[in-house]
Amino acid sequence: MPASAALSTAPHAPAGATPLLRLRDETFDAHQLAAYNLYLTVGGGRVRMAAIEKARQSFVLLEDHALPPGGLPALAAAHDCLGRAGWHAVRLATTGGAFTLLPAALFRPGDEAAALRLHHALAPAEAAYARPHPALELVNVFAADAALADWLAATHGPAGQLLHHTSGLLAGLAHQRDAGGPRRLYLSLGHHELALVVLGSQLEYCNVFAFATAEDVLYYTVLVMQELGLNPDQDELTVWGELTHDSALFTLLRNYVRHVRFGPRPYDLFYSYRFNEVFDHRYFDLFSLHFI
């Protein structure tokens, strides 16, 4: 499948905008939102959204939009269902490196800003939030746009949950991984941002890096492998996100890491046949919001 096959335009786009991707199964009913969970990731000038039908555990909607002036609230106001209340659940994940993972036993509600202050100064428009990971016995503390959190609460009420995109990534990896498998490095590539995770019998490493070039991605990947005692000639690297089999970045990674493979979609879920237009290794962190 050529790289261009991952892009699709369709009628009924938000006013004044053409989606980067818009895939909907014929069974999706925008008048029965209570039958679906809505998952969103926001960052890098984009919002990606997916809807899963609860009864069938099947994804029936996948869209990728450039954020217009006014951000997500402006996009939602022009969208046929994004800004409407009534979804069974809404999970909105923000991207960026302003997060930290703390042992659950050491975290106290109200300490969010203090925990972030060690490596991130909150901007005037930001606030600190926390999301527990019971399965990993961790709490993800992160910074997000306070206006975005206010929009989520005002639009979707108690159904809306705000979290960091690494929460989705970690939940997906925990679900996907064989508990008895070897230590392994996982890479999730976004728009000028990559997340690297090392997972063995427990989580050993998780960090987000900004990058400008393919060489930056290679540098951070090899650096983490060296620091965590992984061997580029022996240990496997699993990759998800915004790259293709014929990209310069993938070729560069394979020149320095012998065993590189693209990861699959999250297991134990179903996907509309329309999603066949998209490579399986794309949108893993978005789909994995289902496991939170």
C-alpha cells in the first residue's frame, strides 16, 4: 500500500477545513452517541479522534484534523458530533513532554504542580493534572492547557477525562505485551515528537523527546538503548506512529538497529474494514485509550 493510501478526504468535513483523514463505518450513527466511546489526542497542531462501539468493541470512526484558529473548541463547533454531549465516555489526551510518572504510593492529590516543578514551569495558561495507572502502580502527572480542560468539562461533563498521551501508550503496551517476554524498547512517533518506552517485567523507562530530523530520532533511540543496557545488534525495536516502510527515517533506524519492526494495532478489538486504508502501526496510542 503506498503511503498516500493512508490519507483520505470525504464529504461533510467541518466548515472551512478538509480532514487529513476521515474514515467512518456505515454503521456509525451520530444520533446514538451513547453507544460509543470517543477518544481524542491533541497536539502538534492536530487533533486525532476515534470512536468505538461499546457493544461490539469495534472502532467505527477515525479522523485526523489540522487544528484551526481557535483550537479544538473551534473545530468542535463546526464538526457534526465532536462538540455534542451524550457520548458514553470521552477521553482526551494531550501530547508534549511536560509529564512525570510517580509511584502511586508516593503521590498525594494536590501535589501535581509541585511534582512537575522539578522539570517544567507551568505557563500562565497551563494547569497540572494527574491520572492514575492502577495496573502499573503509577500516577501520570502532566501539564495541559487549562482552557482545553474547561472545554472538555463544559462540553462532555462527567463523561470527559483528561490525560496525557503516554497514558494511552502505556496502557496499550501493558495490554499487548506478553508478561514473560524479554525487555524491549518501544518507539511511538508523532509530529516532531517521539516517545520511548522500555518495558520488561515492569516499566523501566518512559520519556518524550522533541525532534527536528531523522538523525535526532536515531540519536535518542540509540542513546536510550545504551543507557538501559539494550543491544542494537540483538534487541528488538518495535515502532508505531507517523512513519512508513519506505521513509528515510525507517531506513536510518534499520542501519543502526538490526531488528526493527512495525507494531500491530491493539489486540482484542475490532476495526471497521474502512480502516484498511491506514497502516496498522498508525494511531496505536489513540486506539489504546480504550484500555484506560
